Amino acid sequence: MNRFACLATFTTLLIATPTLAQEVPPSDKPATPEIATCKTAALQAVSAKEPDIKDIYIDEDGATVAVSEAKIDTIPVTRIIMAEAYLRTDRSDKPRRFLCLLGEKNKVLLTFFTSR
């Protein structure tokens, strides 16, 4: 259970970190496999709850893809992805923090968005 407390603390630190808001134009370059996997899983989960969301743009240039040897309970976490993301709706886009944890064989364990 302590590992979940550590993850909650880590997430809280991510939320509390100030950054400057900026407009990010869409990129034509293909996503890294890790970011593409996270984006697909996040879009499915978010659009199921909020059908107004049409797409997710993840700022790959500012993204961090970290290799991990951590475990949550007995589940290995192989990659941690942190980036700025925009949930595309018919209304204006708002920048959000994006966190994604990947396990073995690039299985998405968690996707998480925070608003600023």
C-alpha cells in the first residue's frame, strides 16, 4: 500500500509544479510508440466519459519518457511518460499535465490528466 501512497505523492508533486501556459500547434511527425500507446488508451478512456473530446494532442517535444524499474505491488512499471496535453473539443483547448505508466509489453497501466 505504501507504493500507492508514493504514487499519490508523486502525482501531487506533478500537479503542484508551476509551468507557463502556451499554445502548441499540432505536429505532423509520428508519435513515439510509447506516446502513441498512451494517447490511444487515454483517448478511449476520456472520450467514453466525455464524448465532446475529439482528440488529444501530446506535446512530444516537451515530453519525458523515462525508463523505470519500479513496481506497483508486484506489477512492473517499465516506462513513465510525462507531458503537456491538450484535450481537443469543440470549445477552446486547455493545457493539462499528462501522466502515463506503461508495464511489460507496453501495456498501459495508468493514464492521468490534471488541469492547471
